[in-house]
Amino acid sequence: MSAFAIYMVGLVVLIGGLVYGAHLAGAPTTWIIVGAIIVAGAGLLTAATRTRQKDPPEG
């Protein structure tokens, strides 16, 4: 499994836990969805940046 896939699995688990906790705390569904989208976007950007292959040196 690639590092990107492992990162995404961890992100899904994190978002699931945050959504469940927000639901138990009584947060409105609209704000739970907004928060989940923001965390998913930030996680996707971070995963792409951290797992990007470095360009080989020229020469």
C-alpha cells in the first residue's frame, strides 16, 4: 500500500471520529458537513505534498 493510501485511510478515520464526536455534542449537521469538507481538503493537500516524489537530480 502506498504512503498516500495509508495517509488517506488515516484521514478517513480522523474525519469519522470528528464527525461522530460533533454529532454526539449536538452540533448542527450543516456545520458538521462543512467541517468535514474543510478537514478533507486540508488532509488531501497535506497528503499530496508529503508523499510527492522528489524530482531526480539532473546531470
